[in-house]
Amino acid sequence: MQETAKYQLRRMVLVNAGTNIHVPSGRITAIDPRGGAAVLGDNGVGKTTTLRILPLFFGHLPSQIVSGGQGQEAMIRFILPTDASAIAFEYQRGSDREDDLRLMVIRRRTDEPDVPFYRMYRCGFRKELFVEYGQFLDDDRTQLAATSLDIQTTSKLTTAEYRSVILRTPATSKEKERLRRYALEWSFGPRPLNNLDRLVAAMVKKHINFGDIVQVAVGLVQQDLGLGAERAKLTFKQGKGQIDLWLKTRQACVDAFKLAPKVTELEGDIQAFHAAVARFRTRRADVAALKDFRDGERFQVSKAIDALVEEHDAAIAKQLVERVGLTEASANASSAAAKGRQTYEEQATEAQYFEKHGARAWEQKVQELPTLRLKMQNLQDQAAAAEAEHGEATTKYERLKQEATASCSNMSLQLEQSKQPHRDRYVKALEQIGAAEATAKMEASALHTQLRLDLEVALEPLLEEQGNWKERQKAPAASEAALKDVQEAQDRLQSHMEEHGRATQAYSEASGAEGDTRRAFSAHEDAVRKAKGDLETAEAGVKAARLLLAPNPGSLLAALHSHPDDSWKRNLAKVMRPELLDRDDLDPAAVEEAAQTLYGWQLNTGVLAAPDWTDDELARKAVEAAESRQSASLAHLQTLQDGLAGKARALKDAEEATRLKQARCSVLEGQTGELKTAVAAARQRVESEKKEATSKAVAELARLKGEIDAVRAQQRALATQADEELTGIAKAHGEQRTDAKSLQDEAIRAIDESIKQLAADLKSTLAAYDAQLLEHLASKGVDVKRLEALKGEASAIAIEVKTRENNLALVERWRAWMDAGGPTTLAGLKFAAEQAQEQARQQAEKLTQFNQRAQKVTEQYQAAVSTKEKRAEEIDAELAILGELELEFESYMASGVSAIDAKTTAKDLRGRVRADRTTLKSAEETVHNHYSFLRQQLTGRDNAVQELVEASLKRVEESDILRASELCTCYKLIGPQVANNVNITLKTLLANIGAFQKAIQSFEREVSVFNRRLQAGLTEVRCFERIKDLRLDIITNFENLGFYKKLSRMDDILRAHANEYGKDYSRELPPDQTAQALGDFMSVLSSDGNVEVNLSSHITLRGSVTDNGLHKEFKRSSELENISSEGLTSLVLITLMTALLNTIRGSEPVHVPWVTDEVGKFDPKNFTALMRMLQDNRIDVVTASPELGAAQQAMFARRYLFQDRGRIHEYRPRVVGADKAQASRPAEGEAVS
């Protein structure tokens, strides 16, 4: 039947120990705590002092149990007064077999009596190890005895070393491997029991200390974390200078990246400068082209002036001949008009004379002279008859009547005969009028025909010109010069577009080459980064390979190598993960008994191949291969880094070439606009000229229409005038005929009236004669009044006759004028004069128009010559300006094909040149200013960016443009060479900080887990009747840690950094929050860059308990110690300690001795409950009390009585059937002389 494993302290043996009377006891005494031990005795006999020794078994420091000074002697000096004094602890670790017993011995150091040292023996307690020949042995002699007894021992151990062995906790000293092997053989438990010494010692002290509980908790948590229970501190080791350098470098990159717009602006400025240079050089080509234009134009202008002079001289000669003919014709026409006017005016004067003197009326009156004369004669005769005698009166009156009748008849005949001349004159007048009418009509028709022909001649070119203008209106055309300008502009644009196409192609090729170069540069950068990674991998490989060949001391592999037997290569190595080989916290130890098993499992490792790392030769080859890879990686990296500079130069050259091509394209694009504008302007000029031609055609057509309408109106007017003139002539001559007829009729009518009047007068006369005769016969006297009346009437008629006779000459002249044609001739002369005058006017007008045309031609000639001469002067002035402009270009040579418009003036070009020169200077100054600013910003502080920039600029000659270009190229390297390192370095920094942060978080998490386990442990511990619901919470509190919040902030940074994917480390820097957090974190680092956190100081305890139904809380040790009555408070403390103990040892069968001298404080009921609870929890209670009741003593398996001088008596009740082993046990308190 398999034995039950048990780990328990069997007895504490005092060998010649100190006593209450300060002398060695001279004896060997022992206390067996198993099942509980009650130590009784009077006060002062050493009960408590003896029990205080128990915590030493677990490696607790004596000074922490009993402090020296203040009237107390040091514990070690007191209990180990001599070198032969010793304290031995016998314990079992496993079964009850002898080979599972171990012995631990404490002695004092010879050189320092207050300091203990420890040895451990692979056996139980054996008296012969301490006493020989009746004498107590010191350490050296004990070692000799052990050697003679073939007992395995350890070396001398310090308190810390012993504690590491007995509690099986990892050691931190150089001897950790040795101590680990010791622990495998002599440890008290099968698992680490961190801080068990503190827990046991806590019950020995007079009062509980929360600090001890905290230390226990920290130790357990650290053990669970695999960091070692002794490591109650977290240490962060990070060079402050490294973080500071990283911050400076990162800030330099941030500042540099902030300058990206400025760098872009500088690149734009450089591009603008190159564009300005290209434009300025193109302006020189423009100057040369415009000079050629002006030279050619000057030649054409001179040639045009000569042609104008020659053409004008020929026109002057032609005008001279034409002017002579027109002048002569005008003179002849004027002379004829003057002569005709004179003749007409003479006849008109004659007609006016006749009209003025009433010749026509006098002719009628003259025709009445015979009548008047007859009437006058009759009156005279009548008067004479009146004066005659009566006798003769009748005869006389008869004679008078006969004479009157005869005279009347003769006069009537004469009057009838006088009608014939009038009829003849009328006939003649008709003939003259007809002849004159025919002549007038012929002359008028001839004149009108000539005028009509002249108008038709004048109309024909107008109609022809009108047709031409209509054609021009339908299809307006520009001038040859304008069309030529358009063609030349289009040719220049076409040539320019071809040049632009070539430049664009070149730019595209340059851009493609730049892209290829950039991609090659980026690929080279990637290759450099990869090479760095490969080198790091290679270096890590070398380190790993070297560690396989020469592992770090304390590592698992070192332990394997140090083992004299290499059988592990054939079994353990085959099932071990290689990543465990470098771990130094695994505490490896070869246990022969389990050589063929693995944690109780047996594996057939023979079927597995041995790993390569077990073969030293392969390990050496692996080192050589790793070193070779490292060298190759380093050489490859150096080659790539050397090549990166060449790639950077190539990229710079490609960028420079692209900038130049782009500048050329920019210039050509600018020229494209100018040329298109020139083409548009030329076309606009053509269109304008077409519009002007259309407008001019419209105007000319309007003018021609007016002129044609005027000519046609003249034709119509001429036709109307001809008709009117012919009608007028016909009318005038008809009126002349009418007048002649009227004149004849009036004359005949006058004659008829005269005849009628003559007959009436005759009748009147005859009547008067008859009346007068009757009167005369009747009165026989003479009527004086009547006679006087007759005489007066006769006298008046005589005067009228005389007057008419006086106008006979006028009438004869008028009759002669009338016979010569009279009014007909006058009208003909008037018409002829008017016709001559019209012809003279027309000839004069022709001469005037000719002179006007000649004057206009002369003026046009003078204006054209003046314009050409003025243009020649302007061209000469422009050539002078262009000559001066050549000097302003200095060393800038002409470049490209000029796209300048020939219409551009030299002054405009000079303005453009000067503007471009100003732009060039401004661009150069701008580049200089921005370059200086950027260089100052990038090199103002000592950092990696400054080093990179300065190193790059040293390779460039002293030219601001080239250095600015180099600065732009160098700026692009900041990302891959500096920012990338910033990100990579950040990984390392964050990894260190992350590990530190993780350690704190892990600690907090494990404390929480430990707290839950503690609560579970408290639940498992049975409480007492009056004490219920006992709870103790262990809580971490790092808030009062100066940098905890900063570290918590770093946690956010770590998380954000860990979640970064696809980030371009050459272009994206860690955010400001990261830098600020690192800066804040750096501020808490010491000058050496270390941060040490005492974990215990950041754990707080608080608990609660229900005491007699009253809920009570405690946060401090003092509150816990006074939470209730002394007995109940002790029960609470013991319960808490029990829960902690269960947390430490877990389910392992480890029995712990527990020292207390408080049992007298408990009432029987609580005491019984307490002892049962402790037994249930595998706790061996050792108590000291002056006396105990029978019921209390019955609760302890063993009872001891202490007396002076270290005597101890054990109460052994007789037990029926006791085993022989117990019966043969040596009596306790055996004295040694």
C-alpha cells in the first residue's frame, strides 16, 4: 500500500543552547510539534524564547523576531552562546522512511557571533553528529562526523540562501544553481512556499503587522507570476538619455515634417526659378525673333515707301494730262455759257424795254389812230358846222354826213385791210415758233441725251462697284496681311505645339525616369530596412547560436551542459522546447530517481531524433554559419547603404532633370497661351477685318445705293426734266403760239372793234349831225356849251392821237422784234444760255471733282508715306530698344523657339523682359530665403536630422539653388533614414515600458486573483460562534505612485501602437501623445534611468467581520487588534493567518508548526473550536503558558515542562500497546557532561 506523503517538522532539538540564566544548557533537549505541543513552566524559564526559535526553521531573520539593543541580547548570541551550541530541526519530506528525513542545523558564525549560518544533512537527527566522547562538537567536527558516517551535507548557508533552499524559492545570488540543487534535496515542501517564514514569524510576535501580510501576499503573487517570491520590487531599467535622444530625434522629425509645406514650397520655388530661367532665356529668343521681325519689317517699309513714291509720280503725270483736258473743256464751256448769257440778256433787255414801255398795248392803240383821227375830224367838222350859217347848214350837214359815211367806209376798208399783216405775222410767228421749238427740243434732247449718257457712264462703275461690294458682303475677306498673319501665327503655333509635344514627351520620359528612380530608391530603402532587419535577425541568430554553444550561467542549457552525464541528449532534449533553453528561472535539477520519467510520465524517447542543438559540433557550425550570415548581412547592409547615397544622387538628378523639363513645359505652356492668343488675335483681326469689310461693304453699298439712287434719281429727274423741258418747250412755244394767236386775235379784234366803233361813231355822228341840224334849224342859233364840248372832245382826241403817233416808232420796233421771233427767240436764247451754263457747270464740276480726287490721292499718298515713315522711325526706335535688351540677358543664352507675336512692340517686350528678370531675381531671392530658413530650422539643433542635412550639403558646391535642391533631396531621406529609426527605436522603448507596464498590470491582476483565493481560503476556514463573515481584501493601489498615471497613459500608447497596421514608418511618426507620454515618463526616471517600485507599499488591506452580530471594519493593524475582546481578536488573527497559510501551501500535505502563547485567553468552547480548526488545516500548534487546564492540555499531543538551565520534561502518558519505536525513543532532556 502506497504511503501517504507528508511534509512536517518532526522536532526542534536544542544542543547546548543558551538558558534563562545565560549559561549553556550542557544538554540536548527537543520539542516535537506534531499534533500540537503545550510548553508549560514558570515565567522566565525560557518558554517564549524557545518557541521563538521555530520561525528560524523557515529562514526568518533572527533580528526580525527579537531585536537587539534596548536591554535585550541578540537572539543568536543568546540561544547559541558557544560554537558548540546548535539548534537542529528534523523534518520529513515525503514518507516516514529514513531516507525522507532531513536535518537542518543552525550555528553561530565564529567571526560574528550575532550572525547565524546553516547546514543541512541528508538524515534525521543523530546524536553522534553533535556529541563525541561526552563533548559537544562544533561545526567542523560535526562535518567530520558526517563524513565518517557518509552523510551528505550542504555547504554553509546564509539566512537568505537557507531560506531559498528550505522554502524552495528561486535565489538571486550567483550560487542560485547550487541552491536550486540543494532545494531539490532539502526543501521543506514539494512546491515553493514563499513568505511562509513571515507568516509563521507573525504569530510569534506580540501583535500582527499588516506589512507582514502584505509581504506574504506580494511574495505569493510574484511566485505565481514566475518572478520569484523574493522579488518584492519591480525595476525598470531604461537609459534616460536614450529616451531623451529619441524625443529630440522624434521632435526633430516632427519639426522637419511640419516643414513639408515649406519644402514643397521650396521645391515649387526651385521649379519657379527654373521656369523663370527658362522664360528668361525664351525672352532672349523672343528678343532675337522680334529683332528679325523688325529688320524684315524695316526693309519692307522702306520698299513700300519707294513704291508709294514711284506710284505717286506716275499718278501725278497722268493727272496732269487729264487736268489739262478738263481745264480746256471747262474754259470753253464757260466761254460759251457767257456768250449765250450775254445774247440772252441783250434780248431780254429788249423785251424788258418793250414790256416796260407797253409796246404791245401801244400797238393796239396805234391801230386805233385812223378811228381817232376820223373822230377828231368829225368833231372838228361838227364844230365847224355848228358855227356855219343856217342856209348852208343843211347842205353842210348833208355833206358832212356823206363825208363821214365815205370816210367811215374807207376807214373800215383800211381797217379790214390792216388785219392781213397781223395774219401774216401770226403765220410767220408760227413758223418761227415751230422752228424754235424744234431747235429747242433738239438741243434739249441732245443735252439730255448727253446727260443721260453721262449718268449711265457714271452709273455703270457704281453698279459694278455695287456688285463687287455685294460679293464682298456675301464673302467678306480680310487683307492679305491679316491672312498672312493668321497663317504665320498658325504655323508658329503648329511648330510650337510640335515642340511642346516633344517637350511634354521629354517631360513624361523624365517623369517616368524619375518615378523609376524613385521606386528604385524606395526599393533600395526597403532593401536597406530589410537588410537591417536581416542583420538584426543574423545578430540574434549569432547570439542564439553562441548561447547554444556557450549558454548563460544559470540557464537551463547551462545546467544541462554542466551535468556530467549527457544522457539528457537522448531523452529530455527530445521532448524539450528549444525556447526554454535560455530561461534562468526554471531551476533545473537532475533527479536520478525520475530519470526515465517526465513528471511521472514515461516516454519512449528512443523513437525521437535528437535535436541539432544537442550536438556541440553542429552548434559550432551553427555559430560559424550564423556569424557568416551576420558578416554577409553586415556587408550587404553596408553595400546597400553605400548604394543608397548613389540612388539618392540619381533621384536628385532625375528630379532636377524633371524640374528642367517641367520648367521647359511650363514655358511652352505659357507660350502656348501666348501663341493661341496670337492666333486668336490674328483670327480676330481677320474676323474684325471681315466684319469691317462687311461693315464697309454695307457702308459702301449704302453709299453706292445712295449714289446709284442719286444717279438714278438724276436719271429720273433728267427724264422728268427732259419731259418737263420738252413739255415746257412745247408749252412755252404753245404759249408763244397762243400768244401769237392772241396777239393776232387781239389785233384783229381791235380792228373789228375799231370798225365797230367806227360804224358806231358814224351812226352817232350821223345822228349827232341830224340832231345838230335839227337844233340848228330849230333855233337858228349856235349852242356855245355844246360847241365848247365838241371842241374840247376834239382837242382831247387830238392829244390822244398825238400821243399814239409819238409811240409809232416803239410799235414799229416791237413789230420788227416780233417779226424777228420776239418771245420765241428770247425763250430759245434763254434755254440755250441755261444749257450752256449747265454744261459749263458740269465741266467745272468735273474739273473740281478731278482736283478733289487728285487732292485726296495726294493726301492719301502723303498720309501713307507719313505712316510708313513714322513706322520706320518706330521700327528704328524698337531696334534700338532691342539692341539694349540684348545686354540685359548677360550670360543667359536664348533657349527654345520663340512664340512671340510680330505685333508685340519692343516696349512691351522690354516690359516683359524686365518683369521676367524681376521675377527671376525674386524667385532666386525666394529660393535663398526659404533655403536659409529651412536650413536653419533643420540644423538649428544637434540631432540626427542636422547630421543628415549637414552631411548632404557638404557635397554640394556653393550655389543656393543647387544647395536648395540638395536640401529638398536630403529632406526626402529624413523619413526613411531618421523617422524610420525613430519608429524602430520606439518599438524597443515601448517594449521595455510595455514589459514594465505589463509587470504592474500582471501584479495587479494576480493580486486580484490572490485576493479571490484568500477569500476562498477564509470561507474554507471554519469561523467561530461569535465571529462570522470574516473578510480581508488585499487591494493594489498604484495611484499614489508618482508616475502611475503616466504609466497608465503609456498603456494607451502601447495599445495604440500595437494596433498600428500598414503604417509607413518612413512617413508617419509616433503621435504627439506618445512623445508627451514618453517625456512625462522620462521625467520620473532617475539620472541613471532606473525606476524601482516597492510593490508592498502599493498594497492596502481592509477587512470586515461580524462580531456578536455587529458588522465591524478594519483598515489598519491597530484597528484589527482592537476590533473585539482580546480573545476574539486573537481568533480573528489566527483565522486570517490560517487562510493565508492555505493560500501559500495550497493543497500540498505540508504541516506547519504554529507558535502562540495566547491560548489562555480563550474560553474552553472557543479554544476547542480553535484547536480543531487548526488541526483541520494541518497546523501543529505549539503554545507556551504557565499552566493549562486538563481540558486544554488534552488538546495537545505532547506536553512539556520547562525549568531553569534549559531543562525540559516531557509528559508521556502510558499507552497500552505502544509501538517499540516510541518506547525505544531516547528520553528528552538528556544531559551531556
